[in-house]
Amino acid sequence: MATTWPPIPPNTFSPNIYSLGFKAGQTLQTLYTLGTQISWKKVYDNITSFPAFYKHWWLDLFANDPIHVFVETTLLISIIVMLLANRINKKKYNKQIANKGQLTKLEEEELLYEWKMHTRAPLVPLQLHEEQYNTPNDIMIEKVQGKMMTIQLDGISDSIQAINFCNLDFLGMSSHSVVQAAAKQALDKYGCGSCGPRGFYGTIDVHLQLEEYFAKTIMKTEQAILYSDAASMCTSTVAAFAKRGDLLVVDAAVYEPLLTGVTLSRAHVRYFAHNDMQDLRRILMEVQANDRKIGRKPNAQRRFIVAEGLYKNTGSICKLDELVALKHEFAYRLILDESHSFGSLGPTGRGALELHGKQIMKDAEIVTVSLENAVGSIGGMTVGSDEVVDHQRLSGSGYCFSAAAPPFTATAALASLQFVQEHPDVHQRLQDNCAYMYEKLKTWCKLVDNVVVVHSDERSHLVMLRVADSEELEDLDSIVFCEEVVRECLLHKVAFCATNREAIDEASAPPPIIRITLSAAHSHADIDKALVVLAEAVHTVLDRFYEEGTN
């Protein structure tokens, strides 16, 4: 029989709401009617008949599906055993605590002292403790102009004018008149600071002009992104692409900014022996074998090889021919830092990729270049495809959260790049000085009885000299020797660099070396004088060492 709906009273809610209420009332009436029909006798009969009903159901189930009964019984017994075992273990634990009792005040203090002194990590790294910095820094640089530097040494009243073989400005552009004039004009026009990060209100027209010129004219890539600091450029670039769960295969000799980026990425890291392509192949094959073992597809994990075109810590040039071949064979991406090779290597000074005939975006997906070395300014650039650069504008921490480069440093970098582009003889002078230096070093090593040997590539403007491996020199402290030789050279108005003792305490520190940085501003006469002074300093320090040994 069809239900007849009562009329909707005036001044009520919508028909749907009224219908819902009427239906709810009908349901409540039905439940009430059923409740009045149920008697306590029926409830009692149902309860008493349940065991017989359950027994009949169980036997019928066992007859029709014994496997189901076995599994269900096993699970039920397991749950009961787990509950009983947990209860028993809790009682045993409470009993042990009660028997052991509370720690005494002395025991608590002993445990805390043991944890503080031997368990927890120090608040400050050991190499930064104040007592380890008892060696005074007795060298003060007053001025750097071109290839000359003015320094002040403790104990010497007069300043020393020394030939500068320390500065990484190896094209001599930081003190060039064209660059300085461009920086001054930018200061007059824009002021000093950029007033904010690039993504907010820190972008100025010279930033965009520099990125466009560097990408299209210099590196022949789709885009470039400008960072205000070279170190944060390397660090941010690595951390922007590699994340937790990714894989980085890193050369063991990469310098500190790249290592910091590797650490901040929190990716899985494998290190291969410095510039050893056989060791790199071994690691790549191990990863490949592990993929097969666990059934992981190669594209299930982002994977990068991290290297330098010219290694700052060793003066070695990356073996890009073999490395790129391995990269393509095992389907990895390459992050290549050209900070110390740009402006030095290759027919036009564009770096190690140009030297080996490789292409950016094809053979190296991500390339970083410092503007603080060959360009003579401040900051750094990462170049690559549109995808590589656009990703960093939102994920590069040094780009997003640091103030943009001051307009005058970007203008100085742009003027420097344009000048070098128009005057290729600057790059040629640097290569001529490299060839001249290494030719002279062949006879120079004999003059010092091969106590000091060349450790760098003959095409590198970073000339690395280290103490030879010899039985006669086993007792010689290489760090002290290099420091003393460099100081003797300073007294004779030639400035070199040496690895200091504090740096050796770092896990990633370079070996004890004397570094000679060649520049296009140096003349052959400067190189001749430097080698003469260096030879005399080596003999002086060795004589001092032997005299102390006999005493």
C-alpha cells in the first residue's frame, strides 16, 4: 500500500527536511513496536541455545572447509599465547626493577660523567678548540694590486712588496682598470647592496644581463643562474638536485664547497679514488649488481657523479674522456665544477669540457663556475638547460634565501667577461706561463736534489709541489717544512701558499703542499725569480732541519 504523505504545514523548512523527519519518526515507531513484542523468555531461550547452535555451526564448517578451521584456530591460539607472554614478561620486568632498586646519587653522577666525557659528541669540533690555535697569524696583507701584494710580518717594521703567487685571480682581472671603472660606475648608479634575495626584490637588470651573456655568449647553454657567493653556489647546486634516497658518486679529492653540498643533500654517497676511473667503474658496477639483487630499476633513483674540471686540492685535471664514457654507459648525470678550470683550460679558456671536446647539457648536465677566480669578481654561476636553472630558482637555498649579488660585483663580472672575450691574448699568456713554469721545473727539481717534486698536471696553472717520498726524509714534518719554506720566500719578497696545520686536521684536507698559482699578469722574469728564491728557501730549511737533527 502506498504511503500517503501528510500535507506540509505552512511556515516550515523545505520539503526534503520535512520528509527526512517523517521517515525518522516512522523508523522509531517500528523499533518501539518490535521492542514491545520481545519477551524475556525469548531472550533466555536464545542465550541457552547458542552453545548448541555454535557447536553445530563449527562441525558443519569443519566438514565443509577444514583448512579454514585450521587457520582460524591457529590464529586464535597465537593471539592467546602472545597476550599471556606479554603479561608474564611485564611481571618479570617489574620484579627485576623492584629487586634492583633505585640508583644512588653517586651512581647517577658517575653515569652522567661517563656520558658527558666519553659518549656524547663535543659541542665544538676538536680542531676548533682554543688551545689548538696557539700559533699566531703573523702575516697581515695590507694591499693587493695586480701581481704584487704588500704584506706585514711580525718582527719586521717595514712592509714587504712581494710577487703574488697566492691569488686565484689567475687572469689578473680583479685589478684591471676596465673592471674597476665598471664597478665604480655601477656603485654610482645603483648604490652598494641589492636589498634582498633574487626571488623577492633583489633582482636588478645587471643580474639578468650577466646571466644572459654568460649562458648564451660564453658557455653556449640555454640558461645560467647567478649566486651571490661562489661557495654557496656549489653547495646549493648539489643539494638542490640530490635528496635523501638519491645516490652521489664523488671524487675523493673534491674541495670543501662541493663536500658541504654532498653532506647537506643527505643522499647516499660513494667515494671513488681520486681521478681513478677503474675505481669509479668498480663502484658503478657494484651499484648495478645491487640493483639486480634487490630488483630495483636504474631509473628508480636519481644518480649523479660529482667531480671538478681542475681539482683545487691536487692540481689534477679530470679525466673527462673516461668519466663521461662511464656516465653514459651506466646512465648517470654529471655535476662538474669548472671554478678553477674556467679561464685556464681549453682553446678559448672555457674549461675542462672544452679541453676534452665535451658539451654542456649532453656530457655534463650541471656545470658550476666561480666568478671569483678567472673573472676577478664575486659570486658564482650554474649553467645548463632551462630545466636545470629553473629548478634552482625555487630549490637553490643560496639563491632563495641569500641576498642577491651587489650590482657592482655583477657589473664587474660582466665587464671582465666581455674584456676576456675581446682579448683572447689574456688566456694565451696564462697558458704560455704554465708551459714556461713546468719546463723550468724539470731542471729546478734537480737543483733541490728532488727533495720537492711536482704533483700537479703540466697544463694546470695551480702548480703543486710536495715533499718527495724518501727514506732520508722520513723524519721530516712535511707540514712544518712547507710552512717554513713559504715564510723564507716571503722574506725574499715572493709569496706562495702552504697547507697549514689546522687544515690538516680536517678529514677532507689536501696533502701537505706548496701551491704556486700562475697568472697571466706574471712575466717570465717573475717566474725565474720565484724559482730561484724557492730553491734557496728549500736549502735553507733543509739545512736547519739537519742541524736540529744532529743536535
